[in-house]
Amino acid sequence: MNVVRLWPGWGPRDILGPLPVSDALRLRVRTWNRTWQSVLDPVREIRWPDAEVGRQWIAEGHILVRDLPAELGPGLQVVEGFLPYDPDAVETPGQ
């Protein structure tokens, strides 16, 4: 079984690449990624300015991990790669 790790990324590239998902789901992933880029802004500091926004971002990531396999089919497993950015984590990247 192939594994797809959902984690945020930089730049305009589509973090899903060529994976065959609907335009609606691809837009949700892009919006989720833009929140990481603009609100968290890990270039400056890896800390959510509002922890609740970070919690909502983590929650949406979990929903995406649940929804992606429905479109990708049984040959791919989707796993979380974004948990280090959880505002409630004991340690965050860069600390």
C-alpha cells in the first residue's frame, strides 16, 4: 500500500501534486495550506498567534486525512504529517 503524508508546504505548488482528487477537495487542501503559510507564518516563528486558529487548522487536517482516502481509493493510505504544528503540542518545530 502506498502512503501519502499530508503536511503543509511552501510556494504556489499544489501539495497534492498529480493525485486524482476532486477540485472541491483540492481547494480545501489549498485553503488549509494557505492558513499555515499566512497565519502561522513559520518563516518568522513557529507559533500560532491565536491557539484556537491552530486548533481549527489541526482539526481540518484530521478531516482532510479522513476525506482524502475516499477519493484516492483503497491503494493509498493518508497519514498526518502536520501534528508538529499543533499549538497544544509539548514541543513545536524550531523550539
